[in-house]
Amino acid sequence: MSQQGLDLIFERVLSGGEVFRDRNLLRHDYMPATLPHRGEQIRRLGSVLAPALTKDRVSNLFAYGKTGTGKTIVTKFVLDRLQRKAREHGRALDTSYVNCRLAGTNYRVIADLCRSLGREVPFTGLAVGELLDRFRSALQSRGSAFLVVLDEIDALVKRSEDDSLLYELTRINEKLTDGWIGLIGISNDLHFKDFLDPRVLSSLGEEEVVFKPYTSDELYDILKERAEFAFRSGVLDEGALRLCAALAAGEHGDARRALDLLRVAAEIAERSRELKVEENHVREAQQKVEHDRVTEALSSLPLHSRILLISVMQLENTRRESSVTGDVYEVYRELCAAGSVEPLTQRRVSGLLNELDIMGVLNARVVSFGRYGRTKKIRLGVEARSVTASFSGDEMVRGLLSYAPRSVLRHQTSL
DNA sequence: AATCCACAGGAAGCCCGGGAAC
DNA sequence: GTTCCCGGGCTTCCTGTGGATT
């Protein structure tokens, strides 16, 4: 590309481009002034949390619904308004938002909470109990209302099976003479409640708010509202908008997905210098979004998962059927030997296969062959060439991509 | 009805690297 | 320094199981 060409691109962006007026409006963490089709949830949350304004303790609250149904944004929205109101009237009200999955562990969640109360704590090294004590004393000395949002709270429970942190948090008010905390748990796993300690559940679930998936029409409204200010007028084709809504509704009524589609479609149109965003751009965007997801997933895989994935791919190459755990493990060992890597145990490999399944890189499902045992049938969940493309830059496994496994294959199966 | 395969997947515990407290 | 704790990745050992075969 010529230097003038590059300059032109920069200029174009500086002038706002011909498509976007403000692309930030299409980011899913953008907080719009209104949230269409979520009035009911907003009112529910608002009425449950309102007592916090008068320093009265509020009921704990549990919000659930699938990804992209607005749980997080509605909660943030309500808390934001609540806090504004509190400030207006000079009331003390603290809030904190923690994403449990991103935080990852009990320790880091509680450490985050301490910090948001202005209590600095080391990011590791202390006993969790010690942290809880510090948290408690911070609350006590502050003596105010403290609303805590625990987003993706299911990650906290499933991982360790140890819900003692949640238990402690729900009990914490009992030991406070001054100040209290209110918990707002958010989960996109509907039956995560089943794993919960009943004592925790009864406390956390004092109130429940359900977020249903958006319908295609509702998604349309959401997109429409944002698009109005995100795009220059006349740029966005009505059909393209409808298609974004319909595609996302087909997923899980996922607003996040809808916004991504629209943004990417517009970027594609912009890059190809077209002045209108149309349906073909949306379709292209859908492929790109999917492709990006896969590339992203593949590029972050650790060594043994990569070898496993290659094993599955090799098996699929040498015969057309899906493979079972034993076969995959055999090929895996062979590849490890070829690459001078110490192989993991089958137990561990089984776990890794499950992880890859959850990521969508593999499809694994448990089947029984009666007399011939119970196992998992495993297929590649992405295209083989994506794997090849993604791993060919990896020194460690590049050689294995063309390695032909000689392992024996067992019973012929079909899925 | 009993057997038995080829694993699934739970439980416990090891080891390591991180760090705090004393 | 020593001693403590935490979490992640792993192994070892184990019990459980759907359904074809006996």
C-alpha cells in the first residue's frame, strides 16, 4: 500500500468515516440512556433495592437469564441511578461490581471487594478468612450500605464446589452492628441453583428476577435505537438491521451478538468503501465473528490441548468416523513421543477433552457401546484448516500437523 | 438376570510457584 | 530466613454405568 493510501485511511477515520458517526454506541458495554424492553426488570430491581436509600437493609437478589439478555447492564443501570439519587440526598451508599469468572477465585473476589471499600490488600498470600475479617472491619468502620454485584456467580461455585465464600457473605450482616451489605447475584446458568448450599440459596434468592431472551422484534428495537446515533443517516439498510436481529434471535436472543453483528457488518462495508450497510455485509459479518471466535480460541490453547486437537484431526483424516477417547489417547501418546513431550494421563486428557468441548473446538458426547464399554465420541468442532492455520506458527507442534499416526483403530463407529 | 467392557468422572492429595507474616 | 496460605495443574485411586452379550 502506498503511503498516501495509508494517509487516506487515517484521514477517513479522523473525519469520522462515511459510515459511522459514533461506533462506541455499538459496543455492548456502552450504557444507553434507556433500555428498551427491560422496563419490568428495571422496576423490580429498583423496588427491591430502593430501601438502601434510607439505610435500611435490602433483600438479596438473584438475577438470571442467558447471555446477552441484559442482566448486567440492567443491574448497572439501576445501581447507577440509585447511587445518583443517594448522592442527591446526601446518603451514604457504596456499590461494587465483580465479575466472578474474570476474578477467578474466592480470594480474588473478596480482595476486589476490600479494595472497592478502600482497603488495600495483597493480591495473594493471605488466608481467605483473614481477608473476610478485613472486609468485615472495613464495612463496620464505614457503617454504610454496600451493594455488591456478583456477576457470573456460577463460576464461583462450580469451580471449587466450595461455596463457603458465598455462605460467609450471606452471613456477614449478622456480625455487623453498623452498616450492611446487599448481594446481587447474576448467573446465566439456570440450574446452577441446584448446586448451591440451601442456606445460601434461601438467603441469596430472597428475590428473583428473570431475564428472558429477547425476541427478534425486541432486538430490532434495541438495534434501531442505537443505530440512529451510531451511523450517519441513510447509511443503514432496513433489511440489514432486520437480519442482524433475526440472526441473533436465532442464537439465544443475544443482544450482545446482535450488536457485534451490526458493528462488524458496518466495518466490512466501510472497509470496502461502500456507502450502505446491507444484508450481504451482515452475512459476511456473521462468518467473520465466528471465524474470530475460533481463531481466538485456538490461539490461546496450551501445548497438550493442541496436541490433542491434532490427534483428533489426524484420526478424522485417516478415517471418516468420529473417534473415541481410547483412540484419541493412543494417537496422542504417539504424537507426544514424536515430539519428545511427556504425555499426560488419560484421566487428565479426558478432562482436557471436556474443556475443549465446552469451548466448542471439539464435539464430545458420552455414548455406550454396551458390551464394548462406555466412552466419549469425539469429533472436531471446527474446520481442520483453521487448526492447521492456527498451529502452523507454533514451533512445538508444527511438525505434528503432518505426522501420520500408525496407531491401531478400534471398533468402527458412526455418529 | 448376570456379566462385563471401556471408559466417565469424583475425591484426595501432590507439587509447584506465587506471596505474606513473623 | 522459616512458616504459613492459595490456586493451578496434575496424578492416583476409585466407584459408577448403559447396554450388548452371555
